[in-house]
Amino acid sequence: MRQQTLNEQRAAKLNERIFADLVGGLARSIALTVEVFLHQGFGAGYIGCGFMGVVVMYLFTLCFPDQDPRPLLWFSAAYGVLWLIAMVKTLSRYWRGKDRVHSKYTGRPYLWRLLPTWKELNVKQLEALAVILLGYGVHHLNRELGVYLMLAASLVFLRVHNLVVEQRSRAVEMNDAVIEQKLIADRFRDMQEP
């Protein structure tokens, strides 16, 4: 009986993880549909989910049957071309052994050249907010494309925000570990003195 419960718990955890990975992958592929226009130098593990973005955009057109789907389909085509170019560049860098970025790196913002004193993550948040505003403006011309841009940019913003929080948490943990090691080293030195 206990073994069955343990197996059920493992199965439930596995199902939760699979669901979380699917949702995360879907969110990443939607965010990439905006980021490919704004960034360069993606990580090999991040750029690979790009084809799903085309599928999502096509399915998104089905949610707005009263709207003209052509603007979103043109956006999807432009995205597809830029994604393929980014994919080739990323794979080429990887095969040449010059891939020095994190595998899930979301790319270096073009806007960063204009704001070199800003932190990269702040530039990415600014980009996301700008695309949300752009989507709002486009929404009045074509609701389908505007809503999609706002959705995708919101996912970019949330992803960057989560990354900022995660990096801060890791930095705090590393700082705590350094302080603990200093305390242990001081105590060790005290034990060594006669």
C-alpha cells in the first residue's frame, strides 16, 4: 500500500514537471517571436523552440475569425525568416566552438548599443514595454496582431523579471556562502593557534 502511494506521488510529480516544461516551452516560443526582431546571438538551447512560434501564431489567427489574419501571417513569415537566420548563426557559432553564451541566452539587445550604460536586463524590460505599447497601437488597426504582440511582449517582460529575481536570489545565496566560509576559516585559524 505504501509503495503504491509513493509511486503515485512520483507519477504526480512527473506529470507536474512535464506540464510545467510544456507551459514553459510554449511561453518561451511565444516570447521568441518578438525577441528575434530585437536581439542577436541567441543560445543554442533557446533558439531551438522557434518553430512552435509559427504554429502558435497560426492557431492564434483562429481565435479572431472576424479579423483579417494577413497582418499576423505576414508577421509570422517575417519571424520565420529571421528565426532561420538566427538559428543558422547560432548553430554555426556552436559548430565552430565559439559558443560562449548560456545555452538558454535570449540574445543581446540591439537597443543596448543606444543605452550602453544600462544593464542588459533593464534594456530587455524596456524593449518589452515598448512592444506592449506598440501592440496596443496596432490593436486599433488589427486587433489580432496587436493582441498577439501584447501577449508575446508580456511573456518577454515576465521572463526577464523572473530572471532578475532568480539572479538576485542566487547572488544573495552566494554572498551568504562566502560569509559562512569566512567565518569557518576564522574559526579554523583560531583552532590552529596554540
